[in-house]
Amino acid sequence: MKKLLSVLLLLSLIPGCKSTALKNSDTKETTSEYGTQEDQMKYYFTATGNEPFWGLKMGREGIEFTSLITGKEKFIFPASEAIKAMDANVKMYKVVNETTTATISIQHMECQNSMSGAISPYKVSIEIKNNTELSFTKVEGCGHYNTDYRLHDIWVLEELNGFKVFVTDFQKELPRIEINAAENKFMGYGGCNAISGSIFYEKEVLRFSKVISTMMACAPGNKEDQVIKALQNTTTYTIGDNRLTLSNPSGKLLVFRKVD
């Protein structure tokens, strides 16, 4: 009888263990040298460096710098707008709090991590000091912008240059694009041909580049060429009400609707 009770008790514990294991697996976060997926939603730019190890997270609500170079582990600064340098490839941020002053420079150029060898698209340098001191300590490393995860979806065209579009404006169906935010790539259908290319993303900036298409001849009146031209002229975007609106300083170019 005692053996039977022991077996029943063991069997009752197994589902609980399995459930806990599944829960832990479901909540596990994906990490990289720049942080977790949660970080990538909260911060628009992240960077790291070695010797000494340091980390930078820049968000719309604040800037976080982590390092042991000045004897303190974490520094929090208010959010700051970039100072545009003479070189269009460089953005500079001057930040200060009650105890610390820092200058952050982000240069758009290929950067290789000195330990892992990983290649990033931005070189980052940071000069930081205690407000009671005169000299700055400088560190360097690599970083990247975290592409807006909300772009990662399939979008079907609704408006082109301010006008609603119809299937009759194209070959057989409405144009669509599928954006892969993790890889900064897109693919889709332009209204006649298959299209694909890359996206360039920075804070509040979105560009479609290296756009290529198949070479099938399109029927007269097909507006695919206008769609591709509008994509290539895009510089910014907004997302709301399941719509992706692509624009440039001249105005709204394309409106897409999200589809499942």
C-alpha cells in the first residue's frame, strides 16, 4: 500500500514539473551583445565596447550608460536631441545630470567588435567625467539602431500619392510589401513584378534602398513604376490604426494596411 501511494505521489508531481519547464521556456528572452528584445523595443539605439566593458542604451525617455570606468556602475541622463555635425554621418549628444557630464558621438561607418569580431554599422565614442573633475575619460565601441518592431509585418497598398488604389490599377492584385525588421530587408509585389530590397532605419528615419524587381512586361496603365518610385523617395513613416504611412518632406506618398 505504501509503495502504491509513493507511485501516485510521483505521478502527480510530473505534470507540475513539465508545466514549470514550459513556462520557463516560453518566458525566456532572446539576448545579443546589445541586450534583450525588450531593450530593443524601449531603446532606439544600443552600443557596447570593451577594455573596459561598457554599454549604452538611448531611448526617448532617457539615456543609460553602464561601465566601471569612473567607479560607478550606471549613469542615467535625460533624453537629448542630436547635434548635427558638419559631417552628415556623425550625430553628437551632449548630456549631463547632477553628477556627470558626457558627450556621445555616433558615426555611420563599419565598426568591428575588438573581441567578438562582429561587424556593426556604427562607430561610437563616449567622453565622460565627474562634474567635479576637469578631464574626460574616453571609450569607443560599436552600435546599431533598433528597427521599429512594428514594421515587421505584411502590408497591402491602399493609397498612392494621395489617391485610393484599385486592383484595376495593377496587373491582378494590389501591391504589398513584407518587412523583416530583424534583417532590415523587404520583399513583395509591386503590382506587376516581384520586388525586394533593403531598408535603412534610424530614429524617425526610414528609407527603402537597393530596390530590385523581376523584368516581366506590365500592361499599359499599370502603376507599379509609381509605387517603386514612391518607395525609393520615402524618408519617414507613421504607424497607427493598422496602417503604415510612408512620407517625405513633400508629403504623404503611400498608405498600406496591415494584413494577417
